Amino acid sequence: MAKTLIYFVILAILGTSIYFFIFKKEDNPYGAKEAGFTIKDTASVYKIFIATNDNESITAERKDGVWMLNGTMRALPSMVDLILLTVHNQEPLYPVTKNAYEEAVKNMAAEGIKVELYDKNNKKITVFYVGGVSANGGGTNMLIEGAKMPYVVQTPGFSGSLRPRFSTKISDWRDRTVFNVPASDLKSVSVQYADKPINSFVFTKSQDSYTVTGDPAVTIGVGPLNNGRAKVYGTYFTNINCEGYLNGFAGMDTVIKNATKMSTIEVETIKGEKQHADIYWMPINKRSKNKLRPNEDVPDEYDADRMYAVINGGKDTALIQTLTFFKVLRKSYEFFQKDIPRQEQKGTPKNVLMHK
């Protein structure tokens, strides 16, 4: 019993000594300065700079509560959150082993990703380099700037490489908002159809009053404005996003030039700010679902799931989903139709403004 107690005491002393030797003593090669990968106060981070060895980089900076990307566009909030969550949770597991050291350092020099974090006064919080996956595949090799020893770093509950999270691709970082106008800020919406102009309309909101102007041939005599539908429609322009950007894809200018225009949507706020999108049909392809199962809302020659949108004053071409945009691509006469009582509807009840 006495011998067992002695062993426990010895182990405790050794464990404490190793802990202080590796993580606490700052003037040795394994001190906190060498292993300080965890940033607990992420609220203090106001700028993120990430760069690769091939001169590809991004800068995300918080200004007036909004994260801007490279100073010219909004950053995708979920991407910023991912970086902040990662640096908050990542922690050093152990120094890279002697056998793996040379390969880890060589990889860091050739393909390392540099990450810099700054506070609101543009003071550097930390700089570290992200290397490849660890020798056992369960962590990521990282190195604090100025340190001598790289560490295997990981976040609790996750096994694998953290490297993909530190992307420098603009497409990963760009905010994908096409329209984002709360009902309280909405002044008007213009939807103009290139293929069927008779369905075009202008929707106007003034406090709790609504007006819909369209072709008299389909709006006059149909009935009074359905205020319930109008009120619901006014709430549809918050956080309408694209699936991704197509800028840089070879031949996209030619694709859009030859595409069939479906409509234009222009949204104006009470402050006079405008958001505009030109919508184009996407030609049907081998992946199109409606190639096997036709969609009554989409002509047979076009894809039923996705369309093209030219936004931001013609600077960007985006891929959009019909599921998202068909709710705002209404037809003028729909605002003057009466709602069908639920008990009279056949099959599964649909939203009062389902696209027809």
C-alpha cells in the first residue's frame, strides 16, 4: 500500500513538472508563447488576415458591426463565425514528435497558411502558421510566429485537419445576399417579366397600406386587392441569398449573353436604396431533375432548380435556386385573387403565394 502511494506521488510530481515545463514556463522552448493557439476573447478580434505562400490572401475587418471583405464587400457571416469559433476552441495537444519534425517544418515552409488576428486598435493579437495534417491524421500541425517548435493542434470533439477552415478563396468568404430588406424598410418592388410582360407588376408599401399596379387586362375586374397576400409578400425580401458566384468561370459572359432573360427584380427601401437583379433561365442539362419529371412552372428547355442572376450593378453573376426566388416572382393577378378556405383546398394546403 505504501509503495502504491509513493508511485502516485511520483506520478503527480512528474505530471505537474511536465505541465509547467511545456505550458507554463515562458522562457523555455515549449512555453506558453510557443503553444498559445487558443484565443478565448474572440470579441476582441476586429481583423482577420489569412495568406498562402502563393500570394493568395483575404482580409476580413469589422467596421460598424459589419465584417467587410478586402474593404469592398460584405463577408459571409458564417465564415467569420467559423474562424472565430476555431481559434476559440483550438488547443495544442503536444509538440510535433522528433520523427515528424523535419517533414512538418518542410511542409509549413512550402505550403503553410499564415493567420494574423488584430484588435480594434489594429494591434496584433497573434500570428500563427497552419500546416498539414499531423502524422497520425488526428490533428493539424501549427506554429506560432517566432516559435521554435510546431505543435499538433485540434479542437475538442473533432479529428482531422483544421486547414480547410482557413480558406483564402473569395468565393468561400463573400456574402451571398441578393436582397435583404426587412418589411419595415420596404418601399416598393418591381417585377418585370421579359417573356410574359402581362404578368409584370409594381408592388408599393406605405406603412400598412399596399398597392399593386399591373396590366389592366389581368388586374381590373378580378377583384379588390388581397391585403393578406400583399402583407405576406412584403416580408419575403429579408435574407434572400444566392447559392454561389460564377465570376471567373470560363465563358460565363458568353453564357449570359446567350441565355434567355426571365425577369428583372428591383427592390427599393424607404431610404431610396435600390437592389436589382436580372434573372436568366439556365438551359436544361444532364443533372436537371425536370429532364425526367417535367415542372409545370418551368419551360421544358430550362433547368427547374436553378437560374442565373446578374447582380451588384452587373459586376457579379450568381447561381440562384428557383425554390428561393419563385416566392418573390409572383404574377400580378395573384394579388387580386381570393384565398381558398382551407377546408375547400384539395390535397396538402399550400402557401397563399405559392408560384403558379
